Amino acid sequence: MTVKRVALLTAGGFAPCLSTAVGMLIERYNETNPDVEIIAYEHGYHGLLTGKYFTIDQDARAKAARLQLYGGSPIGNSRVKLTNTADLVKRGLIQEGEDALKVAADRLVKDGVDVLHTIGGDDTNTTAADLAAYLEDNNYHLTVVGLPKTIDNDVVPIRQSLGAYTAAENTAIFASHIISESRVSPRMLIVHEVMGRNCGWLTAYAAKLYREWLDEQVFVPSVGLDRAHWDIHGIYVPEMHMDIDAESKRLKTIMDQTGNVNIFLSEGAGVMDIVAEMEAAGQTVNRDAFGHVRLDEINPGQYFAKRFALALDAEKVLVQKSGYFARSAPSNKADVQLIKGMVDLGVTCAFEGKSGVIGHDEENRDILSCIDFKRIKGGKPFDVNLPWFKQMLAEIGQA
């Protein structure tokens, strides 16, 4: 396939892979065919609909490797669903009566794009799937190649999403700072709220990394520097039922013995119960363009902190959210290696005219593949029966 012009876009929430992926895509095209023109739509599908894009000039090509040093996305993100017509009209991105998929397809044709690279999570890539299907059904000759990013690591059937390793590492670093607050007051309760709407992978893996860090530390119990004060005492993820009464009794014993309790709480744990309680009370629960509950307005960490604080007789409560700290970090070595392999295959598929999402296919022996968009979906649950997770729960007395 002849490729003359390539477009990039990043979409959805940030993850610690976007800037690196953009930089590596630019580098890979420089290596394979430097004559290919590259543009980047500003703020994802928002820029695609409005026609706003950056041209990747020679200076950007020469300095593309520097993008690996930064978090976030240099080309900007947004949350736009091309099939949510009402929301798009309300935001002024399309006119009443227009089909956003046609607007996007026509814009790609007008801009002379042969290949579109989408970098995002399940929402971004299901939107890309809608666009790819529309292009195919309406005889637009254009290739769409997605890269899977999400700190939740919850895209089916992809083994490891880009950015999740880095997010977990930085979530653990964040915890190592806030848990030092455990001795600021007697009977201290710390709730570390971790991102993860439907999937507890980030909470669980960050807890694992944090406790591995604890294993490397030297404690001095005789002056109060005791591992018990620094350890995690409760880990709660959406895939596990939370028996608040039973956990309150268990944690009360720890509080009485240790003088503090530290909790890792996935923001999605127990959310449906909170939503049901709010709606039963006649409160409005706001949702985004994809129908997701706006978790920042519900504040799961505060909700459970109040419940536990009362049961534990906590004198002081600290709720801290690590999400923005973790998701905006630059890629770590594990993610850089993962991104490089996916980018190389993604560019190869682009030249072959093969559309799909790049990832290690869990349904096909974990082979790095170009996976059909129709097979991509979100909501892959964290496996709470993994040996390392069960062992961790047993070690903290939660099993």
C-alpha cells in the first residue's frame, strides 16, 4: 500500500505512554520512509471533527525522541464519542442533522490521510472501530491502526495495555509518601484512592509494588519506625465484594494494636452501591459522553473513609488520590519496551493496509498481533484469583 500521509491522535484520559507513543511513531516513520508526511489532530477526535491539526515538521522529527521524557500528550486529548450525536451537537462539534462519522471520514479525505493511528483505551478504540467500519462500508480507502493505552489494563483481549506498568509504579511511589503521614496523629486512617473504574488491576499491582518496596526497607521498631505502621491493611477492588461490617471489625483490631490503618481503594470499588444509594435519595448522578458515572463527583474515597472512620474510632482521616500523579508520568522502562514493539508492528501494518488494534492477544497465545476492531472491548476484569494477589491478601490478613 502506498502511504503518503499519516495522521496521529490521542484520546480519552491520559496514561503514561501517550507522549512516548507519539514520539516513537514519528521515529519509526522516519526510519522506514522519511518521505511520509505526518500530521497530528489536536485533542483527538475533537480536532478530527474541527479540522485542527499539527504538522510534524523537520524540527519535530529530529527531536521526536525527547517526547519519551514527558508524560501527558503533546498533541492533546479529549473525550469525544463519534456516535453520541446529541453530545456532539451540544458541544458544537457537528451541526444538527450531521453524521459525525461522515464528518470525520470526509475530514480525513480532505486532509489527504492514508493511515490514521489512534492511541487510546477501549472507548478510543471502539470509536476507532466505528470509524473504521464506516470507512469500509462507504468505500473510503483508509487504514486505521490503534494502540491500546489505559492505566486500568482492562482492554479485551489485550494482555498488557500501554501505560499501566508506569502508572502502577508511580501509584506505589505516591503511596510511599502519603503513608508516611500514618504517624501524624494517634488512630490515623489513610485511604489511598486509586484510579480504576471497573478494574482493580492498578490498585492490586500498585499494592504489590509498594509491598515489594517495603521488603527492601530497614525498619527501627525501637523508635517507632515499624513496618506495621507502613504496611497496607486493606485492599479493595471492584471485582471483590466488600463486606464493610466484617472489614470494619478486622480493621478495628489493627487500629487498636497498631494505632493506624492504611487502605488501598480502587475508585470503582462499591460504586454501584453508592450510586444506588444516591439515586434512591433522589440525587442526580452525572455521567460523561460515554455513559460513565463521573467518579470525581461521587468521591468513593470520602464515602468509604467516613464509613470506616466511624467504625474504627479514627481520630484523623486522610484521603488521597494518586490518579493524576500516576497517569501523567513519563513512561518507565517496561512501558518503553512494550510501546516500541507495538509501534514497530503498527507501522508495518500501516504500510500493509491492515486495520486493527496492536496488542498481545490473550486469546491467541499472547502473540503480538493486529487485532480486529470488532474483538476490542473494555471492562476486562482483574483476576482476583491470581496467586500473587491471593498471597498478598493472606499476608495482610484480608483473605
